[in-house]
Amino acid sequence: MTLDEKIYQYVRKLPYSFQEELFDFVQYLLTKAEQQEKQDWAFLSLSSAMREMEDEPELYSMSDIKVAFA
């Protein structure tokens, strides 16, 4: 028996109000997974954009600063 079949068998045994609560929880988990996926893609995108930047020469130094704020 597959996992989805096992889940279905257990859910059928729950009272209807608990089935509704479980449905709400499943929707919450899906939303959470989508947000995590977006965060993962954003991090990957930033990581890709920044890749090998630490090997680039610095264009400016402290001596290039015209005004210092204290």
C-alpha cells in the first residue's frame, strides 16, 4: 500500500470536523513548501549572481573616499 493510500484510509476514519482541520493543515503545508521553494530559488539566484566575485579585484580603496562621516 502506498503512502497516499495509507493516509486516505486514516483520513476516512476521522470525524468530518477533523477532516476539515486536516485539509486546512495540508493547505498550510503547501503554502509553506511554496514559500520555501521561492526562498531557495532566490538564494540560488543570488548565489549564482555573486559567484566568483570574491576573486575580482577591488575597484576602490579607503583612500578613494572624499568625505568621512564620524
